[in-house]
Amino acid sequence: MDIDECQHDVCDPDSTCVNSPGSFSCECKPGLLDSSPAAAGAKNKCMHPGCEHPWVYHNGFCYWASQETAALSDAREKCSELNATLASVLDPAENSFLGFHAVQSLTW
């Protein structure tokens, strides 16, 4: 009996999970590129062609997760230096996407 790994939210929110006997793969949605080619059974990160690595595309925007710890004001300043803003979570899908890409609980 094969387990359907795709039932366990194993892929990037911007990809589609494809189950196969004993494994699965994550395929980026049309128009998106796989920014981290991985072996079968590993999560991938899909990006819009306009988002440069390590930025990741989702729903019309490019996101980047810092691994640094910073005060809110410092995080805002760093984002400004990158010509960006801190993300505002506006819906459950965006929250899921950001949670998938967060490196640690203090990601900004």
C-alpha cells in the first residue's frame, strides 16, 4: 500500500504535489521556476522569473526571509535599504506561505 505524501502539505504553496509509488515530487505552478532543485521527496521553492534568489515569489510579490535577529525598527530599516517593506499577512494562504519559508520563529 502506498502512502499519499501529498496529503501532508509537503510542497511549496506555489507548487503542486504529485504522488508516485513510494515517493512524491513538487512541480512549480506554470510560469514559476524551481529555485532549489532537489531530489525526489524534498521540498522545493518556486519563484517568479522576476524574483532573484534568495527572494521567493508568491501571489504577485517577491519575499525574502532574514535569518538575523533584529528589533522591528531595524528590520524596517533593512527592508528599506533593500527597496522592500516588511510583509503584512493579509490572508490564510499568505500566512501558510510565509510559515513555509520562515527559517526560524524570529524571521523578519
